[in-house]
Amino acid sequence: MLKHNFSAGPCILPQDVFKKAAAAVLNFNDLSILEISHRSKDFVAVMEKAQSLALDHLGLTDKGYKALFLGGGASMQFLMTAYNLLETKAAYLNTGTWSDKAIKEARLFGEVVEVASSKDSNFNYIPKGYNVPSDSDYFHITSNNTIFGTQIKDVSDVNVPLVCDMSSDIFSRQLDFSKFDLIYAGAQKNMGPAGATLIVIKEDILGKVSRTIPSMLNYQTHIGKDSMFNTPPVFPVYVSMLTLEWLKDNGGIPAIEKINDAKASLIYNEIDRNPLFKGFAAVEDRSHMNATFTLEQESLKDIFNTMWADAGINGLNGHRSVGGYRASMYNALTIESVQTLVNVMQELERKA
Ligand SMILES: *Cc1c(COP(=O)(O)O)cnc(C)c1O
């Protein structure tokens, strides 16, 4: 029996997508998807479909945005965003490990103003009421903090370009995506296998820095060549396209958001109700993708770990910087899987 996969990433994808992807490895228009040329008509159509579906889901078609699929992961975007956009000064909101890493890279290119940080309490909340200097080249946020289980609920309006690492909650909830000038996301959290990174970029924010940008790190290079400047990650792009089609066939972001909200309510209600567990993140900032929690009594750890493993649950251990548990509930995870976990938590309460 297949496991209930709560892994933080790479993570669960729809079974339907796995089946289609497996079939295409064996036969994709009489070749394997793994052996076709990225310049072939068939693959160019895949790339175009993936790009147009991404923009379509985000409501950004015909609004001056381009979608790119590049290699290098979200971590490469920590560097590329600053390389392409930071002339003198940029503002960053520090909400955890990933923002921290983005800040470190940006400092290589100019002044970085950390407008606020939740480091003082191990990033268990989202700072609010900060001020973004109006002379910043851009403001960078991380919409969902995969490790700590916090999520920005209201994206404030700022009068500088807004850049967002949306790796772990893209396509999971409705937002006014036109507020953003650049969105990036590693595929492996909610869209596809590791190896591709989606970048959605408003073209008019480019071309404003005076430095010379190496070709491979220049967004304009990749826009000019429609993500085909060099060999793109063919298979991850194909699987991402399949996931975006699956999302469309299932009602798009509005429909998946309802399911994601129901899954989040189910797990958080149990965390709050069950005296054996305690939530890690501040209640108002709780992520609907990654629920972080701990056991009140360390002595129950071994029995709980055995129980969830026996129930066929995979990937529940928290990140080492938080400890405890993390239930990652990306789009493809069903509410039945969350119910399985809740049942185990209730059974532990009966046994303890
Ligand atoms: C996983 C993750 C990253 C790192 O992604 P890579 O593709 O491994 O570089 C960056 N940001 C967030 C929010 C993540 O969840």
C-alpha cells in the first residue's frame, strides 16, 4: 500500500501525474520523454503549455509577465534576483532559514535592509508593522516558511517592486498575484520533481542595474530564448506541466484552496484539542502547507513515532532547527491522509 506522504520536499504529487509521467518515460510520441530533443516541436509545445498554465493559474496572462523554467533550484534565485535587480539597496523580511539565505546572497550585491525579523523567537511568527524604505530597489518576502510552518496571510502593498520566494505555497491559495513583480518557486514543493524552478517575472522591472550580468544568470537571456538558452530540465518541466494540468482539471487554485483550508483546519483543530500536542507557530500565522507541532511529553516520542509509521505515514519528522513534527500538506495530499494522522494522534491520547 502506498504511504501517506507528509514529506516537506521533494514531496507528494498526484497519482495521476505519476502514471502519465511513467508512461511518457516509456513512450512519448514514440520516443521516451527522456531522449527527445529540447528543441523538438513536441517538447517546445510542453514548455509553452507549462508556461501558459502557470500564468493562467496565477491570473497573470497578458499582464506583462513571462514564465521561465530554469535549473538551479530556488537557491539559485536568491542570487539571481539580487544580481538582476539590486543596484544600491534592497529590503528583505527575515522569516526564517530561506529568507536568511536570500539575504546572505543579496549582500554580495549591495546594501540589504532587514526590515524585520522573527529570529528572536526561532521564527515562529511573521513580523508585522514594519516599514519598507521607499528608495529600495525591491522588497523580498518568503510567502511560506516551510521549516517553521508560518505563512504570510496578507501581502501588504508596497511602493517598490515586490519579489517573493513562493516555493512552498505556490498554486495552493488565491492571492492577488499581480501585486508581485517577481515570483520564484522550486518545483519540488508543490509542482513537480526536483530540478526545475519556476520564475514568473514582470518584464519591465529588468534592465535597471548597471553591472554586467553573466548570460546564464541574466533573466533577459532566458526570456529572449523562452527558457531554451541552454538545455532546460526536460523531465521536471514535463511533470510540472502535468501537475498544472491536473490542477486545472480539478478546478484550479480556488478549488484546491478549499481543500487545503479543510486539511489545515483538521490538523490544527486536533493539535489545539489534544492535550498531548502543542503547535509551534503563532496561531494567526499558521501555514496551511506545513503544520509544525511538538509533543508535550518527550517520553511519548518513541511510541508516537512507531504508531504513525505503522499507520503508513511518511516524512513527519520536523526539521532539525525546530524539532518535533511537521505535517506538510501540499496540494496532492488528500484529506484522508490528514485524517489518518489525526486518528493516530487521538489513539495516542487514548493510550497515554
Ligand atoms: C525548499 C525551499 C527552498 C530551497 O529550494 P531549492 O530548490 O532546494 O534551492 C527555498 N525557499 C523555500 C521557501 C523552500 O521551501
